[in-house]
Amino acid sequence: MIAVQIINLIMVLIPAGSLVAWTVAASRHYEGRPLLNHEPRRLVPWGFVDLILLIAALIAVQLVFVGSARALLGISFTERLSDMSPRYQAGVMTLFSVATFVAWLIGMEWMRWRHDASWHDLGWQRDKAQEDAVVGLVAYLMLITPVFAIQFILTRWMETKHPLIELLRENPDPWFFVFSGFAAVIIAPIVEEYFFRVFLQGWLENVVVVTRAKEPVPRLAESLWRGTATRQFHLTAVDLSEQSEDDVHDSVPVDNPSEEIAVGSQGVPSLDDLQPGRTWFPIVVSAALFAMAHVSHGPDPIPLFFLALGLGYIYQRTHRVLPCIVIHMLVNGVSMFLLWVSVNQPTSG
């Protein structure tokens, strides 16, 4: 069977690639070089209120889309997804994914309109897409082996209970698998990485920088709530004299140039100026919340927490989201393929 041969190939390539990647990483560490070079950027322009609005928009759009689907299809609002026919399950899953993607688009446009967020603020640099894809692939090889090892150990005592996995095992309908696979491999990585890494972790980095400022910066502190910093100050992650031309182009102009404050000057530290424990705070918090979002999945939150630590580290070093999306897609894609093979493998006897 071709699928089994592919699985055998995966089981060989991933550990081999992981060994090579970790060997290179150990060599860089021994030579005193970082795993990834830190690429600073200005503080993100959004605030805590924007994060709450993003969550509200996500819930509202999902309720509207899925509720409309139930009404049009004549499905009772009390009927569970597992009790529906495979055709209806596929339809509801598709609309749920579309709703999630629409909510993400709304969030992106809100940040660009409300706060003049640049694409750099939003974790995207087109000219580095190929480099980011390679970083994501190598990081996947490094992270997946310890993450799967933790999950394997935990499942010896606890049974994984992912709702999607249970539905696919009970109803291995091809169309339902296609649509659920699209949601898990494409939509979920994009939406979750943007929310937990770009929006949440980006804001938490603001919290660390502002709260560790050597001098009181009240208007910056207010921006943590309302996200109005870049309308009042010129915020960067390094001194203005060290900015690249692209960074200056991405900067938000201010009405009064005398009010410009650069992170790293005038008592406002950059992340590189802080103690390691301080720089890990945004990573750990966003990883913990990411794991808690999967709390109903049995032991999965524990390995997902360690996976998210790696994702957070990569985002903090590069301040680009594509490597994290690539890792997330590969994790979910391989898992979905293995699940498909397991539920469709003919039983002996």
C-alpha cells in the first residue's frame, strides 16, 4: 500500500532530519552563535482592547455562519455535530472554517485601518518568504521529535480526545475528511499563529518593554490598553540611527517630531536590553494560553505547550509569522495523514 510506504518514509526522514538539525544547532551553540539572529522591529501599534475585540469578532462571525447554516439546512441548534450525517458534518465544518478565516481577515483589516499597522507589524515580509519557509521546515524537524516523544509518553496513561479525531474515526467519510483537513492544515495554522504569536505575543512584548522602562512613560503605558502608541510616538525596537531603510518606511509619522521616542533610547529598553527571563515572558504566556485553548484534547495541551515555546521563540527572533505557520501546517498535516491511514487501513481477519 502506497500510504504505508509513505508513512515508513516519513518515519525515517523526520528522525534523520531532526538529528541533523539538532547537530547543527548544537554546533552553533558551541561556537557562541544564536540559533536565529534577532531581527528587531518597532512596538506593535495595537492594545489589549483590540485583542478582546478580535476574540469577540471570531465568536460572533462563527455563530452567524454556523447558525445560518443550521437554519438553512433545517438542523436543530441542539443537535451535536457527531449526530449529523457525514454530508452535513462536512457542510458545517466548511462554514466554520470560512467563518474563522473571515474573522481573521476582519482582524487584519481592523489593525491596518485602526492603527495604521504595516505588513512588518503584522509579521510579513514578502522578500523573506523563501527564507522563512526554510526556517519553518528546519524548526519543524527540531521540534517535532521531542513534541511527539512527550505525547507518546503521555498517551500511555491518558487517551487523546481531540473532537475532530473522534468524528473522523466514527465517520471516515472522504468529503468530511477533506473539509476538516482543510480546516486543520490551512485555516487553523494561519488564524492561530496570527492570534497567539503576532497579536498576543506582539502585545506582550510591548508590555515587557514599557513596564521595564527606566523612566515613566505614561502615554506609552496607556497604549498597552488602547493601542494608540504609534499615533503619539515613533516606536522602534532599536535606536533610530540603526534602522534600515525598510524599517523607516514602515514607521508611522508623528505630528510632533520632538515627541519621538525610540525603544532603546531615552530610558525605554528594547528586548535585547532585558534579562533573558524578561524576554521569555511573552513566549511562555502566549504558549500557555495556546495550550489552554486545547484543554479538551486529553494530554495534548502539554506537548502543545512545548511546541508553542518553540514557535514563540522563532517569532520573537524573526518577528515574522510565516515560519510559525509552516511549522503548524506540517504538524497538523502529518497528523491528519497518519489519522487518515489509520482509520482507512483494512483490518485483518
